[in-house]
Amino acid sequence: MKMDNCELGHDLLRLRRDLLWDNVPIPDYFHATKDTPYVRDRVYEVLNQHDFEIYAQILEKSKAQRQIRESQHRFYKHAWYYLFRHTMRRIIPRLDDQLMVTTASIGVKKGQADFSDAIRDVLEQTQKIDAGSWRASFCSSASDPLLQAADYCTWAIQRKWERGDERAYDRVRQKIKYEFDLWGRGDKHYY
């Protein structure tokens, strides 16, 4: 997701508090897979009140060659590289722009370091702004409502691609600026 400010995150926190006040059962944070249809509807309503763009790189894991799936961080580095390579000019149109990339963290310190190194390497290869003008951060989805918003958007896209279910997709369709199946032309599956 690309956005110019964090107001969406503030509104999602406000929605969570409102739902709790109304005794709507919700977990610790918004998660599209686990939330009830009523909660999902309310979250999508908030999402659609904000201006942001969605850039999605689709990768069917079974089509990834063994060297790409040797580890999670390598697989995601591959995905991030092609996503940023094809979209960076849209995300960062001017050289004086700044970029904060926030991704969901994983629990293990070693894995966290690997993911940090991967995203930094990809940004160094694909960004056109000065190295001092961008940052990468990793945190749990529970601690960042904007990651929860990204979860909702990716869930909608995943449902479309995996199940042909476009109900949630239709709620974010107008915000999607890039959606590309990297291995869509191939038909070889490695497992």
C-alpha cells in the first residue's frame, strides 16, 4: 500500500475502540481471515474513506524454482525485487520524496535480520532516491494498524486469485494500481 500519511491507521484504531464499546467481539487486532463478516464490512468502510494505492505482486509458490524457495526471506526478497523494480517510479515519482517501507515482522531474531537485509538490498537496487531518504521497518501486525489495512487488501486479492471470490476484491478494486502475476505465463510447478 502506498499512502502519503497515516490517518488511515488512526481511523482503524478509532473503529476498534468503537467496536469494543459496542460489545462487538474482536480479537487483539484486525485480521481479515479471523474477523467476522460484520467487522470486515466495517473495516472496508474505513479503508474506502481514505486515499491510498495498492501495488500487488502475485507469486504462485509452487512455480518458484528451488533456489528461490530455499528460505522465506529469499522468496520474499524475490517478490519485493520485482514489485519495486516495476513500480518504484509510481511509488516515488520525485527524487526529493522520502520512503518508509513497513513490513510485518517474523518472530525469530535471525529471521528478522535476514528479512531486514533482504528489503534493504532490494531498496538499494531499485530506488532512485538518496539512501538517506528511505527507511525500512519491521513490526508485528498487531502493533501497526496500517499493516492490518494491508492485510485486508492482500486478503481480498488472494481470495480473488485463489478462489475466484471477488466480493472483498470489489471493495478495494479502485485502489489497485498494479497487480501482476510474476509467473503467470509459466505452467511448470516444482512441487
